[in-house]
Amino acid sequence: MSTSQKSFYLTTPIYYVNDSPHIGTAYTTVAGDVLTRWHRQKGESVWFLTGTDEHGQKVLSAAEAHGVAPQDWCDRLVEDSWKPVWKSLNIANDDFIRTTEPRHMERVQRFLSRLKDQGHIYSGKYEGPYCIGCEEFKLPGDLLEGDLCPIHSKPCEIVSEENWFFKLSAFVPALLEHYKNNPQACEPASARNEVISFLEGDVQDLSISRSTFDWGIPVPWDTKQVIYVWFDALLNYATAVGLDDEAGSVGGKKFAQTWPADVHLVGKDILRFHAVIWPAMLMAGGLPLAKKVFAHGWLMVGGEKMSKSKANKIAPAEITDHFGVDAFRYYFLRAIPFGQDGSFSWEDMAARYTSELANDFGNLASRLIAMIEKYCDGAIPEVAHDSTLESALSETVSKADAAMCALDFQGGITSIMEFCKRVNGYVTEKEPWVVAKDESRKGELDAILYNTAESIRALAILLHPVMPETTEILWESLGASSGCGSLAEQKISDVATWGQLKQGSKVTKGAVLFPRLEEKL
Ligand code: ME8
């Protein structure tokens, strides 16, 4: 791959390390992983960034509550919790940025100094409510009765400080113009509308420093103040790939290859930061804006947004211990339209696991392998063709690719699973177990089994980004790597080319892909 090719650059939010990951933070990270794996499978150069947001009052309070110095607290949580959880979920991120790393802190200070020199920053007095849960300066109109934060249902503290301000309001006309000309820059449409109506309101300049605590990056020209945690955090997307480094340097080259980001994946709770403040910061710095901010909905448990600070928090392991990692990765993207809120229920997850994964997909694969073992001595039979299956596959690949690239994970996965149902229908209709009873119909039997195997080859590739582990087991048991190469190197654009499984490749009965739940519970 040429080094000058622009990478498809996707980011997740960097999560606060006030606690460990839960299924909400895993939802965003898995979605990012599936999308980047899909783009890799398209043969594109990809850069996938995640990380942790370690400064600010919220993290400081968590560390204090545990009697640990904030840096030690962050180190411990990142190494013992965040990184291992992402590894356990098979997240293939290319980089992991921590905002306490020198590579980030130095670039943030340099960028801020540049904005100050260019006249975008001034000193002033800030007075108003602040929600530590959101780490956000609130407008009185944002709050519920009793000055409660609408997201955290907790009272805000009143901040009154001499701070440094960023001239956010100066960028409002340019931001409105940007969204008018590039509607795809903020999706879904409901998110874009919210951003536009916010911009059409009374947008204030933003306080970007704090003086009452010191857990943050010092303001370079006024070290009694630390940089506001969101100003620090948003910059991670650019500092991680070499923001403002010299053109010919390693960082400079990386920046040229990755920036602008293609997708900032976020939850709708942090939409304004990403679709108002962040692009204004980039405009001030004279940098191109990210191509898309996509705000997905919330996972709800018991009718409430699941969050680290509430008792309704579910750790990914509670689910993966029952259903396995791949079913976890599959379920949320399959069940909830990306962009809308969705409720998690064990019953719905168990129902989909059994009907879609164990029955439709897992059983199809195990029946096919068993029949090839029984009727063909375990070797893939001669290449055959079925025009209906072939055209259904072509259609599936185009539909799935269009949907996945548009972040319609539900649409993409549904079209793949519809093809799976169709293959099941083909097997039911052709009744290979009946055909096998008549030796004169051996050619017919071989053709049915080849067509089924070939369809399953395609399913393994198309589902690989969603369920990397299970599809790898399936690929091996189909004996596909000997004739087709590794699963990771299969390209989406070639999936529908029929006849790739090689005659004579040996199939093997692998592990059951999706064991019956009764055996696991
Ligand atoms: O906001 N449903 O970090 P955070 C769906 N550090 N997604 C959820 C969710 C839920 N119930 N709960 C959390 C921060 N998320 C900042 C970000 S970025 C420069 C700084 C996901 O730890 C979702 O992506 O509070 C949400 O936006 C993010 O976690 C918030 O994570």
C-alpha cells in the first residue's frame, strides 16, 4: 500500500477514566471497530484511534475518592481495565492516546499558544453553573429545576473565575455555512438539526481554562491555570496523528496521511462539543474540518441512559460470559438502528442469539460441513453454479457495502443475514439428504453442497468485521485458507466472484460456532 494514500481515519471519543468500561462505551468502540474492519476488508488504508480522557475534575475526584494520586489512578485504570477490556472485545485499534502523554500535552500547548498569537484567545471573568459529570459550563436555560444537570440529575456548582476564553462566537456564521454546504458533516439528520438550532441561538464564547484545581495541562503563558478538559480532550484526534509537526517529520507525514478525520464517532451526549466547539477550534487553527461527526443514540437500561455514575451499569463481561464476544459485537449493531436510542434486554439478546446466530448461521455451517464429510469424504466438491444464489449474493454485497459505509450497521448486517436465510432456504428446498440416497444423482448432490459451501465462504467474509473470531473458525473448518488465502486478506469487492473455494480442499468439523445457551447458563 502506498504511504501517500490518505487513510480512512476513524476515532471514538476518548473516555473518562473515572471508572471502567461499560456496554455504552463498548457500543461506540465496537461500532468503530466494525466500520474500520469493513474498510480494511475493502483494501483501504485505515487508522483507528481510541483512548482515554484523563484530566479534569471528574477524574481527579474519582482518584481522590480512592485515595490515589490522579496519575497513578489513570495508569492503573488504563492498564488494568480499559486496554484489557478492548482487547477482550477484539478491538483492533491502531493507536491508543492518553491525554496525560507528553506527545499530547506538548502539542496541545503549542496549538493553544498559536491560537493566542493569532488573536483567538482573550482573558475574562467566567461566572455560571458547571456540571462536573459533563465537565461542561452550562447555560441557566440548559438546567432542570433546582439547577440540576439534565443528563446527570445532579446539582451544578457555581464557578466564578478569571479565565482564558476562546472566541467561539466568531465562528458561528462559518459553522452554519459549513453545515449548509456539507450536510453529511453531521449525522444523523436529527443531530444536524440540533446543532443548527443551537448555532442559530445565542452562542457564547467558551472559557477554556480553570484556576481552582491543577489536574490538567498548564496554560503555557499562565501556568496558574490549567486548560479546560474538553479543549484538551478534543485535540487528541489531531495530536495523536502529529498536529502541527514539521511537514517532513514522522508526525508531519502521519498528519498529512490521516487528517482530516473521516468519522468522529460519538454518543449524542457529546454532540455539541464535536459539532460546534471542535470544528471552531480547527477553523481557528486553519485546519480542515473532519468529514463527519456521527452521533449515535444511547443504550438504555430500565428506561434510563446507562452510565458509569448510575447503578444500571453493565460491564461487557457480564454479557460476553453468557453469549460470547462475537454475539456481543453482533447484537447491539444488529438490534438498534445506529443513531437511535435502544433498550438492552437479556430476553431480546437471547432470542436473537438463538434464532439468527445459532440456528440460521451456526447450524447452516455445521450441517454443510457434516454433509461434505459424509457424502464427499470431507473434500470440497467440483465447482458448480446456481444463478439465483449468485445474483442474490451480488445484490447482498452491494447493499451491505452501501449500508456499512453509511454507518447503517443494522441495514448492512440485516442484508447479510437475509442472504444467510436464503441459503438455508436453498438447502431446505434442494434436500441434499434425499438426493444422497440415489447414487445416480451424485453430480446434483455435489453441486448443492458446492453452492452452499461457496455461499458460506461469502458469509464468513462479510461477517468477519462484525464477528472476527467465529468467522475465523468457520474459515478454517471450510478449508478455505488453502485455496483462497487468509480471511483478513479477502476483499469485499471480490466476495461475489463465484467459484473461489477449491475443489478437493479438506473441510474439518470445528468448534460449535454458537453453542446452545442452555449449556452455557
Ligand atoms: O464524554 N449508550 O467521556 P465518557 C451509548 N471524555 N453510548 C454511551 C453510553 C450509553 N448509555 N454511555 C456512554 C466523555 N456512551 C469525554 C469524551 S472526546 C474528545 C471526550 C459512550 O467516558 C458514547 O460514545 O463520558 C458517549 O459519547 C461516550 O461513551 C461518553 O464517554
